[in-house]
Amino acid sequence: MLATLFYIAALIALTSTMAALTRANAAHALIYLIVSLLAVAVMFFLMGAPFAAALEVVIYAGAIMVLFVFVIMMLNLGDTGEDREREWLAGRNWFVPGAMAALLLIEMLMVLGDFQGVTSGNAVSPKAVGIRLFGPYLLAVEIASMLLLSSLVGAYHLGRRFIVRRGEH
Amino acid sequence: MDGLMVPMEHVLVIAGLLFICGLFGLMLRRNIIFMLMSLEVMLNSAALAFIAAGAHWGQADGQIIFMLILTVAAAEVAVGLGLVLQIQRRFKTLDMDQAHRLRG
Amino acid sequence: MNTIALIPLFPLLSATLLIMSAGRMPRHIAATIGAGSVGLSAICVALLARDFLADGQVLELTLWTWMSVGDFAPRIAFYIDGLSIVMMSVITGVGFLIHLYSIEFMWEDESICRYFTYMNLFVAAMLLLVMADNLLLLYLGWEGVGVCSYLLVGFWYKDSANGAAARKAFIVTRIGDTAMALGLFLLLTELGTLDIQPMMIAANSQWQTGDALPVLATALLLGGAVGKSAQLPLHTWLPDAMAGPTPVSALIHAATMVTAGVYLIARTYGLFLLAPPTMEAVAWIGLATLLIAGFTALAQNDIKRILAYSTISQIGYMFLALGVGAFASGIFHLMTHAFFKALLFLAAGAVIHCLHHEHNIFRMGGLRTRLPIVFLSFFIGSAALAALPFTSGFYSKDAILLSAWALEDIGPWLWAGGLLGALLTSIYSFRLVFIVFFGEAKTEPDRQPGWKMAGPLLLLCLLSLVGGWFALPLAGVFPAAAEHTVNHAVEWISIGTPLLGLLLAYLMFLGGQLSVDKMVASSGARALRDFWFSGWRIDQLYDVLWVTPYKKISYWMRNEPVDAIYNGIVAANQWAHHRLLVLQNGELRWYATTMVVGLILLLAVMLRNAP
């Protein structure tokens, strides 16, 4: 029963991702992407990673996607943009990326080959994650915090100029 | 218990498919916003592979790496969307085929 | 003691001062400084010479150590003995007179400041050359005078022919200088020092007479001397060097610099005595040069070129003297030659100055009455040059010829050759006098020489007449010459030859009893005259042998074939750069696609290598 649920979630994730990346309308694409992320979150949960699943929903599907929404609303691309997108998505543009992707997929499947093994079925609790995170991975946490800080500064800098310019004109 | 026994092969194939989807989108789309979305998909597929590996060994490390990927994704999106705004302001377009001047 | 250091310092200081004025100094100040500094040096030399003649003390003065490289520590040091005193007296004494003369000669030239800069620099370098206590310092002065010679020959650089003459003078002497540098290296490695006196002592103890090493070393030094003193086969630069101002020719190309080779050989006589083959070569080179230059001088018609060839010829006599071991006679002739040749050049300069820069002797004539002072000077100079009895040249040349006769074996041959040279000298000197100063006037002088010209001329006249009576303080410098008895017939022949030459010149060029035109009537004689006029075609020979092939090679090499390899690498890089630049097009999708291609290839390699 749960296994079926897992494969259904996987199917939803794949289809909605495909749909998201082939939409002409950015807002539509975003909704599809959120669906895909939620499906992946379900898969996380089923594989015994409830903490990761929660983070996926809260941060990925929530915070990060909301950022996208802000930007799309801010740019307000409109119908002309949508028409142009449709034009860019014409069939002839699919050939090279499609061939590349297919080749790479074949190679990846070959690499995976006859990989044996199943997931353990044991859930890893948020507590266990927390203990390891602030134990052996403390340095990684610090580095991640530095990264976030620098991106904060960068994003502020880039965005502020945009806003100021808007105000000037 | 509390988890599901899924063949690793299947999960990794799903992660690979998602990754290929993201890559395909990256190569196909000309709009910078869609390219960023494709990147998110690719990062997410990597995260899926890590979670699967963590589940395989029953260890927390998979989830920790997931959290680091999350951090990278968040940072990337913050800066990337800032850049999107700048590109829109300067080039009046989001078409990356037109905005290919290397110098500011 | 300090006067010694002052001697080269005065002209050097003056040259520095004149350089720093950048040509903006008023000409009377520039002239005063330029001539005055040499005058001060001359006074110092006179004081020094007086002391030296009184006590005969050899002076050594070390100023400082030039550089210190391992065991090799050449010093800036002076060694003053009789030879140096003679040379210094000639350089500063004659040099001062020529500077004084130059003031009037160059007065109307706009670059008089530059002129005196070079002249003073030359005097400083020349003094360094003759005062140096080691060969390296001597070499510094040697190159310094070479540079000044180059600068002064090309003084009127706006005419490209003058620049070419300057280059020729520089390059030809450089060939000799390279040989000399090699000789210095050889001496340093073999004897361990370049200080002249210790070096000669070391050579005497290390080497046997006739060894290969001293022969080689002296041959290399001889190469330098031959280049500087315009002897065969490197004499071709001197006639062309007449492109410079006439006082320059008098100072550098007659009185001082060209005799530096003679000085070098005399200074290192200890080495040359160890190498009899080189000595013999010196003698033969001198003889060949004096004869070839003498014949060439007979056929020239440019007043300065005649004097240039006669200079070459007279230095040939000095080499002859050195070659037969009569060092003192060689130096004696050097001094008297400095007097009378400077006199002749200055007189010729006065003629040129007063005749609107006319050089061709066949367009002069009858100047005896029009420029009496110049005529007197020229006549006395020519008499001394031709070695008419009781002039200065007579004593020195006679001494050389007698020394040559006294030599065993080859002596009489050298003597006979020298005698023929003396005859030639007499003929061409008086040919010059008769054509320029007698007969009918073809160009009228437009001015008379002033006191600054006439004064030096008259003083040099006096020196040319009485210079033969000076007793040079060379006794302590060179080994005493062996006393030899000379039969009087030889002496009478030596005395009679110049008079015969005078008679012949009179008959040919003034009396008209022997017509030159008739002599060159036949085609053979005409060809001979043209052959002599061209300087025995040596210039053409060198052109064919060296200059043309060199120009050819440089023409082939103009694109630098060796560099082509490196240029090829650069071009390949640039080509690849432009090809690869296409990849850096700034298109994000292109980058993504190439990354995917790379990923595909990497995975393909991985799969292929997987077990």
C-alpha cells in the first residue's frame, strides 16, 4: 500500500516537473514545480526522513518558491512574454537538448547498472539528525551560515539597486 | 521501522530522471527564470539521491547533506533572482540569448 | 702628487660642464672653458715634467680600486715615467694649441659647445690612456678616444656621408679593439694581472723568448694597435675620417689618437721582446703601410686626404722603428710627427678656412703671397715631414732608418724600403707645397687667419724646427739600444734622399722639366695612377670581401629567421585563442550544453574503463 503511494508520488513528481519546465506561463510552471516538490517531500517521508520532508515543504516549496512568485509578480511579464515563450518552445528547439538528455540518461542508467540494495526501512528521527549536525558536522554548519550571510549581502545589494532605480525614474 | 523498503535502484533512477529533466530544461529554456527553476529541480534530484542513500544505511548523514543542499539552493535563488532583476533592468529582457554581453 | 690627478680632471670637468649646459652656453664662455681646461692641464704637465727632468723619479699614484672581482682588482692608478711624460706633453701641449686654433676655426659653427665637449672628453680619455698603470684602465681610455673620434668625425652629422665615415672609423677600429680585448683576457688568465710593470716582470719569468703564448698575446695586442693606428690592413678608416673638422684631424687623426697603437706597443715592449715573430711582423706591417700609403698620397688631390695618407705612412715609420727594437726612436718620431703633422693639418685647415672650404689642391695655387703665414707654416711642416736636414723630422726619421740598417738579416731590406718611403714622402709633400702655394691663383682667399690661428701655427713651426734637439727622458724606460757603428755612406744616402725627392718634386710640379701629364699619357701609367688614387683598391676589396656579403646576410636575416619559430608559437597561440574565443560567447545555454557534452564524455570514459 505504502509502496504504491511511493511510486504514485514519484510519478507525480516526474510528470509535474516535466510540465513545469515546458510551460510558457511562468506562474503556471511555478505551481507545477511546487507540486513536484511536495511529491518529493512525500517520497522523503516514506523513505523514513520526516525531518527532511518537513524542510522540503517548509523551505523549498514554501520559502524558495515564494521568492520566485515575488519576482514573477514584480516583473509582470504579461501576455507578450507568454507568446514569446511559446515561440521559443517550438519543436525544432527540442532536438539538441533532447538528444543530449537522452544520451546522458542512457549513460546514467548504465552506470547505475545492476545496483543492488534496498532502503533500510528505519526512520531517522529529527533528534538523531540534530545530534549529528551539531556534532561532527559543525564546521559544515558554520560554512553554510557563511554562505547564507554572503548570499544575503549579495541579494540585498543586487535588489536594492533595482528598487532605488525604480524610485528614481 | 516507520519507513518503507524501496529498492535503491528505483529511487536512484527516479532521481536520475528528475536530474535529466532539470538539465533538459536548462538547455531548452531561454528565459532566465525557467533556467533557475531547472537548477532547483536538479538540486532537488540530488537531494533525493542523498536521502535515499541515508535511508539505505539508516544514518542521519543523508539528511544533513540534504540540509546543506537546501542552504545552497536558498542562497543560489536569492542571488539568482537578484540578478534576474538586474538583467531585466539593464537589458529589458529575460532572454539569455540576447543578454550575452560578458562585460557589464 | 695631486697635480697628476688634476691633469685628466680638468678636461673631464670641462666636458661635463659643457654637456650640462646643453649647448646653451654662450660661445665665448664655451671656448674659454674648452681651451682653458686643456691649457691648465698643459701647465700641470709642464710642472710635472720639470720635476721629472730634475730628479727622474717614476711616479705612481693610486686613486682608488676600480672594482674587485675575486683576485682581480684593477685600480684607477697612474704610472708616470718618461714615456708617459712625453705623451702627456704632446697631448696637452699640442692639444692646447689646437684648441686655441679651434676657437677661431669653429667660431661660426652653431655647435661650438658640442665641439668643445667632445674635444675635452677626447683629451681626458687620451690622458687616461697614456697615464694608466694597468691595461684595463688603458683600454678604458682607448675606447674613450674611439668614441670621441667617432663623435668628431661625424660632427657635421647632417651630411650622411660624414655619418658613414664616422661609422666606418668606429667599426674598423672596433675590429682591432676586439683583438686587443682578447689579448687582455689572455694576458689576465696567463699572467694573473693587468698591471703593466708587474705583468712584464711576470712574463719575463714565466715565458721564454719565442714561446707560442707571448707571440699570440702580442699578436692580439698588435691587432688593436693596427686598428687604432691605421696600419695595414685596417688603415682604410683614416682617409675617410677626414670628414671631421680640420682641427679634429690635427689632434686626433694626426697627433695623438692614431699614435696610441705605437704607445701601446712601446708601453708593453717587454712582452714584444719575448715574441720576435711579432716584432718582425710589426716591422713588415710598418714598412708595407708606409710604402702603400706613400704611393697613394702621390695620386690624391684632396689636401686633407694627402695629409691623411702621409699620417698613415709616418705611423708606418713608427711601427718600423718599434719592429726593429728602436722603441725610443719610434716615440721620438711620434713626438716630432705630432708637431709637424699638427702644423700641416692646421695650416691646411687655415687654407680651407680662408678658401671657402675648398679641398681640391688643383683649385688652389699662388697662395704663397696671399697667405704668407700659412705658407711659412706649410713649408716648414713639409720640410719636417720630408725630413730635410736639421728639421725635427730629419733627426727622428734618420734614427729610425739607421736602426733598421743595423738590424741583422732583414735590416738592409727594411732600410731600403724606408728610404724609398722617404723619397715618396719628400715628393708628395713638396708636390703639395708647389701646387697649393706656387703657380697662379685659382681661388682668392676671402680672409686672413687671425691671431688664434696664427699663434698656434707659429709655435708649432718653432717646435717642428727645434723638436729634433729635444732629449727625451726615455733612457730609464726602454732597454739601452746596442751601440752600433754605421758606415757614413749609409748616413749620407739617408740625408740625400729627401733632397732628391725635393728636386724631383720641383722638376715635376714647379719647373715643368718633367711633365706629369706626359708620364700618365700611356694607358698603363694612367691605370697605375687610378690604382694609387683609389688607395690600392683596398676599400673596394673590403667591400667585396666583407661589406657586401655582410649586407647580403643582413638582408636575408632581416626577418629574423630564428625569431620566426617563436613568432610561429605566438601566432599559433593567437590563432587558437581566436578559435577558442568563439566558445566564450556569454550565452548561458551554450555553456550548459557544453557542460553536458563534457559530462557525457566523462561518463563514457568511466563506463569504458569500468571493469
